[in-house]
Amino acid sequence: MTDLTLNSLFSVEGKVAVVTGGSRGIGEMVAAGLLTNGATVLISSRKAEVCNATAARLAETYGGTCIPLPADVSDLAGVDALVAAVREHTDHVDILVNNAGVSWGAPLEEFPEKGWDKVFDTNVKGVFFLTQRLLPLLEARASAEDPSRVVNIGSIDGIRTPVFDTHSYGPSKAAVHALTRQMAAKLVKRHVLVNAIAPGPFPTWMLSTGVGTGGDVDGTDWEAVGAMTPRGRVGSPEDIAGLTIFLCSRAGAYTVGEVITCDGGAVVS
């Protein structure tokens, strides 16, 4: 019998999720949403102290189990270390959110090779190889009725021309979008559904560096930043968590290979 109740359509209860870059920003928002709705969440980030503190805070605030797994997904050693740590806690993964990302800003004439290598290693190679290495766990409990999910966090800068002098960031996110479609086509028959979200402005550390407040999230005038979007505000945890939960629940089980903007209308306007 068809069950169209909210609890059935949007449930992620009992799922095991891995969220990279989960110690702050969009990753933390996504982790909070999954935790609140009954998933066990394993978060990773490069700095162990921050990762551990965020996991403890999330578990205390939202309940449930949040496990910190510090790791750097910009190289294969870090990816393999993260996969090994995940395997110590679970024999399956239902949801993988590839959110870890970096940017690099410099004028065109001064932009260094390192600004390309670091950005593409984390934003593109990290997404590919972590998904590749976690495939056995993603397939472990996946079925036609209840497929596993991969959500890649892209960016509207991979769709439109970026505002800032982050010359490698937009191309890296465009690559994430292309990789999403490519992996979706390969993995859908293996009961792993791959989609991407392209966020617009959210109140994050990364965007605060772009708007000139140097990583001071609390000291940034987010109302002024949001006023530049058609919706008149920056994104909220409800916005990004809600879309992620849709993609990872029964409601999103027929959505495959999509790049969905979450940007308050910035791209279409």
C-alpha cells in the first residue's frame, strides 16, 4: 500500500550518514538536520580539535549519535584513513554527503598553481575517491526499494560566473556537477543514487572570507549579503538540511543525477 505520510516520505531515521567538512558551515547544518531526524552521523574535517568539539556539540544539541572522524580528503592517504575510521564504526553507509571543500582567492595575474592544485584535490578528487572507496559500504544494505544516497555539495559558482577572484573554485564546482551526473549514471543500477546541491550564499566561514570579514562568521553582516539575493536573505540550516533530507529519503528516490540550486533565486535571476 502506498504511504504518502510525511513520516514515510521524508524519514532518514536509522540511517548511517557520513558528512565530510561537517565541523562547520553547510556541513554542520546538514549533520544537524540528519541527527535531528534520527540518523547516526559521522562527521569529518581536517582539524581534530574542531571536529571533536562540533560532534560533541551537535550530539548534545540535537540528540542522537555524532561521531568525529578527523581526516583530510585532499589526498588518497587521508581518504583511505577516513574510510578505515568509518569501517571501525559501521559495516554500512546509507548516506554520503561530500561537502568538504576549499577555495583560493587571488587576482588573476597573481593566481598561483597551488591555488588550482589544492582546490581541485579537495573539491573534485576528494569527492571521487571517497565515493569510490566507500562504495562497498554504500552497497552493503542498498536495494531497489531503499537505495543508498550520495549528495555532492557543488556551488552556484559552478553554474554562473563567480563574483570573487576565486579562479579555480568555480571550475572545480562545475567539475563536481559533471562528476555527479557521470557517477549517477554508473551507480543507479547498483542502487546508489547520486545527486548534487548547488548552494548560493550561506552564513559560512568560507563566504565570510570572500566578503572581506576574514572568517569572522559572527561579525559578518549577513543581512547585507542576503539583500543581494532575490529572496532577500542568506540561506538557513532549514534550507540546506531540508533539501538534503529530501534527496536522502523516500521522497527523493526517483531523483537521479540532478544538480539542484539552493540559492534564493540567484542563478535564475
